[in-house]
Amino acid sequence: MIDTVVIPAAGLGTRLFTVTKENPKEMVPLFHRLDDGTILLKPLLEIIFENLFDSGFRNFCLVVGRGKETIENHLSPHYDFIDLLKKKGETRYARILSKLYSKIEKSSIVWVRQHLQKGIGPATLLAKDVIGDEPFLFHAGDLYIPKKKYLKDIIKTHEKFSPSATIGLKQVPEPRRYGIATIKQDEKNQIKIMRVVEKPRNPPTNYGLIGVNIFERDIFSAIKKTKKGLKGEIQLTDSIQTLIKGKQKVLGSIMSPNDICIDIGIPETYFTALKYSFAH
């Protein structure tokens, strides 16, 4: 069973400036509607954490950088604050926070510091000693996927076919903004990834890498072999291509066109996520 996840959250988030100057982009708020219709504002990373926990994940490795203490504080129980809420008669909000803290206490959360911004590849590599030899889920820290079904789908694909990596894909309207995959479906209904390229000027397809993947330990050696790419950083997309060049089996798991998957990294997509989260 895959129950370990790596979440990179060390980037500067410059495309959401200036709100991200002092606040991690992973902590920007989105609306969250409770079963009784009550609307809360939750940081994106809390939504990601709860979706992963509710899907069976219990081991979390978060890669953070300087100035990301807000993330650590938010995912650390603070029972004095719950007591304060109760004293003020805010018992409902005390219960909501207690529920989050219960999930945190049932989880193992390891914090890894990325001191230099060298790209998502090196950020993932920092989790190597935490992960050990087990497969793990990689989940981008700025990705809003409100429905949990997709996590089950990608895990099912990986466990059924046992590839070196299973890459989350979705057909996207602006493929130049994404890592893009060229795919081929075989007689076993495996979606084989033949090639990936990061933010191509002339995208060969519109199958975008969404930022949710499952990796075996092979990815760590692939990252070490990968040369610097865009912005002088080692891109995870390029490391996936290194796996492919090394004749490792890399499969795709395609999201349904109706599934919501929003990278909140720019103002326009963040606004889209806000509108959807308020309406649902």
C-alpha cells in the first residue's frame, strides 16, 4: 500500500506577488464548504493534507524553505488556541480545529529544508532518506484537486502495472504552461509515456503533467543524472524523461475531463480556484 507522500513547498511563489513575499503560496486561502453548508476559508495546503489523509496517506514529507514557518505552525496542534475558542463560546470552530489536529496526530510529518532554490527535482531528492525504498506519491503543494477519486485512480494504475513511475496527466487548454507528455496506449490498456518535455514552445500534445505522480526509488538516481533545464534548475519533468531514456517503464494516469485540477500558481488560475471552491 502506498501511504507516503512528498509535498514540495519551498518555491518563492513570485507569480502571486506580493502576497507571497511573506506568506507561502501553499497557504493562500480557498473556500471550503462543510456538509451543513457552512463556508470556511482554508489554506490550500490544509485541503491537500486532508484529502491525502482521507485517502489513506499517513506519512508526509514536506520540503520547505526559509520563510515557510507558517506551514509548519499550521500543521502543528495548538490546543491553547482551542481552549481560547471554547472560552469565547466558539465551540463549533473548536471542533473543526480539533478534527484537523486529530488527523495531524495520527500522521507522521517530516519537515525537510531546501536551502537553495535549485528546482523541483532537487527538492524531491531531499526526501530520499525519508522515503527509503518504498514507492511514494508526489503531490505539488500548489495544486487544487477538490475530489479525492483521482488519488485512488493513480494508485490503482501503479499497483496494477508496477511501472517505475506513474504520471498524472490531464488534457489542458494551454499546453505551453505545462510539462507535456506524448503517449501511446498498448493492448493491455497501459498508457505508456514515450516522451515528456517541460513547457514546450510547440507542444506535441495537450496532455499536461498535473503535478501528481507515483515514483519508485529509481526517480532519485534519475534526478542526479538530469542536467539543468529551464531557469538553470533541474526540472522534475526532465528527470522523468531521464527515466524514459533509461528504458524504465513510465505510465500515465489520465484525469477525466470533468475533474477539477487547478494549479493556483498565477492570479488567473487562483481566481478560477476561488470561484469554484465558493460555488461547491
